[in-house]
Amino acid sequence: MRRLTTLGAALITLAVVMAGFSALAGPAAARPGSVAQESSGDPGRVSIIKVEGLIDPVMASFIERSIDEGEAADVVAVVLQMDSGGAIVDDDVLIDLAQHIHEASVPVAVWVGPSGSSALGGAAQLAGASQRLGIAPGSRIGKTGPLVVPEEYLSPAFVDASARLQNGTVNSAEAFELGLTADKEAPVIGEFLIDIPGFQVKEVKDGKRTVSQPLTTPVFSSLPVQEQLFHTVSSPAAAYLLLVIGLSLIIFEFFTAGVGVAGLVGAGCFVLSCYGLANLPVRPWALAMLVLAMFGFAVDVQTGVPRAWSVIGVISLMIGSVFLFDGFDLSWITLLVGIGGVSLAMIAGMPAMVRTRFSTPTIGREWMIGEEGEAVTKVSPDGVVQVRGALWRARTNRATPIDVHAGVRVVEVDGLLLEVEPLEGGAVDYREKRRGGDGDESDEEPVDDGRVLIDGQPLDPS
């Protein structure tokens, strides 16, 4: 099919954008005063699927489902607008998806765009299985590695160029020379759509020029919100940051005895990171280094002073972060946020915050013994109490649990932990039992009434 004029390509691109945001229901109309060449029959629709990020199980299922829906709706074609750094699905899933693309009853095309996009690894092999391929200027395709998809599901030109594509990439001009694309370049998706068989346009007079306007309606589709969430956390950067942030927040919650918000958010981040890491190629030893880093930080956070364990934590965090993923490199911005942010928080921020939160050092807090306060959470046997407006981790030294908002008395200070007892109704302290007392003490001096006592009993006068 002949090439569009510059104005015609711009008009088609404008129509595609309008379709994506306004869901056009009918063909584009000619401008007032123009003469249109009418096309007969239903111009149909083109389904455009946005494929962004790694091809994970969520994205693979979405592509397969979209092709099935396109076949059921008898669309003109299904176009994958691709910008992907590879595939992280099993080889069997990748092969089945490539077969689905190659043998679909409707044409499945791939446009690697807009400019700056890429199709690498398994994503490039899926592009090779399509019936038509287009590449925007500035975009690249390649680095397929050893072919996983059988050659019968790939285009002959892609198979011939597989040696070049295995370890390198090609741009739009090079792909055209290799026969991978029918056009030298497709700057916008409108120019790519116009050459798809069955895509209808109409000729419109614009003064002395004749331009083309699309009749076939483009319809954009992308992942639903819930699926987009799981697709996002399966990216290396998101999974890594969620892991280190989640573990940091859990440590923060453990040492600050807060109300649970940080712990809840940290647990959510950790769970999402586990899902992402389960889909990604992770080096187990590097993951163990990250866990060791968090343990080292936690040791020194407890002491309140960064020491040798903090150094071990920083080194372990750096090694684990750089080598965490097998085959995927984290950007320097991601590494800076993960390594720098966590190290700064654990070495400078959290120990200072813990010291401030708990008010005073370990030595010199005997004045707290005998202080009264209130239970913020149930202390059974551990919980949180409030003494003089500050929150403390506490443990009851009696068998009786202390309910929320019940009064407590501090009986001993053990580092950052207070041993407390209920003001009323508590069981006898185990230390008092060893002294042989009943748990009731008095400041009154014993009265000397002249009686002789033996084992606490007065001597019989007889």
C-alpha cells in the first residue's frame, strides 16, 4: 500500500489518540468543505494492546486473552504496542504464547514504539512470531539469547537474522535491511496501522492536496488496575525496593513500639516483594546477603550506637543489591535509593530516633521504678505502656495480664524494657515469694512490743 503523506500520517495518529481516550464508536468524518471518497462495508476495528515491562505470567495471560477476544469480535487485527526488556515466564509458557500469536485467526502485529522503546529477550522472540513487525526510530529489537521459540513459529526473516539478534540489537533501518520489517521506519503507530491489510482509509481533498483519513477504528487496551499492580511488582526495581523498604519498616516497628502502622505497611511491602521475587530470576545467596544486612542493622539499632554490625550491614546490602537478579541489572538510581536510603536510615536515623523515643540512656533510669502509667495495649506478658507521656515496651512480672487502659506501676528497668505490675488485683511477685512475703509491703517500721518471736510467732508465756 502506498505511503501516507506527512499530513495524512499526522491525522491518523490524531485519530488513534482520540480513540484511546474517547473510545470512538464510528469512522472519522471528513472535515467541512472536503470531498471524501467513501468506502463500502464495515471498516471494523483494530485492537491495540499495550505491552509494557517484562512479559510475566500476568502480561502473558493478558496478551493471550486479548487475542482470543479479538478473534471472537472479528477485529481487523490485534496490534501489540511493545516496550519490553524481556520475558520471565517459563519456556513452555513462552512457546505456547508464541504459537498463539503465530496461529491466531486474526493478524497479530507488533509495533516496537514509541521512540526509545525496545523488545529484548523473550519479548523479541514473540515479536518474531507476529505476522507483521514495525519499529519506531530510536527503538531497538534483539538480544534474544538462544532461541526458545521453535523456528516454525517465527518468521523466516527472523530466523535468518537470529545469529545477529542473539547477542545484539538492531534499529529500524537495520531491521528493514534484514527483512524483519516491511517499512524502513514507523515513527508513529498511525503509519504502522495504515499498512495492515484490511485497515480502511478514505481520501480527503484539502485544497490542492489529497490526504488519507482512517475509517477503521483503533481501540486501545491495557492491564486492569489489579493485574497492573501484580505486573508492576514483578519488575526487578519494584520487587527490590519493596523488599528493603518492607524489612526496614518491620525493624522500625519492632524497636519503636508504635501503633502498628509502620509494621502493617512493611508487612504489605514484604508480601508484594515476595510475589515479585517468586517470578524473577533471583540469586539465593544474594537474597541471603540482604537478610544478613538487615540483621546487622537491627543489632546496632538495639544498642543505639552504629558499630561493627552496621559496617557488616552496609557491605552485605551493597553486595546483595548488585547481584540480586540473574540476567537483570538494577539502575543506578534504584541502587542509590535502596543502598543509600536504607543505610542512612539504619545508621543515622533509626538509632537516634530510638534514643529520642525512649528518652534516656540505659544507665540512670532508676527513678522510673515506682512510676505509674497506663497500658496502651494488653500486656500479656508483653505489650506497650505509657509512662510520663512516653511509650515503652513492657512486660508484666506477674501472672495476671494487664488490660488496655489499666493502671500499671514500674517495678524494674531492663535496658529498653520495663517490667510492670498492675496497680490492683495482681498476683504475688515471684521475688516476693522467694522472700516469703505475701506481696504486701509497708514502709512502717516494726513496733517493738516486748514480745519474743520464734519463726514469726510469739513465745507462749507458759
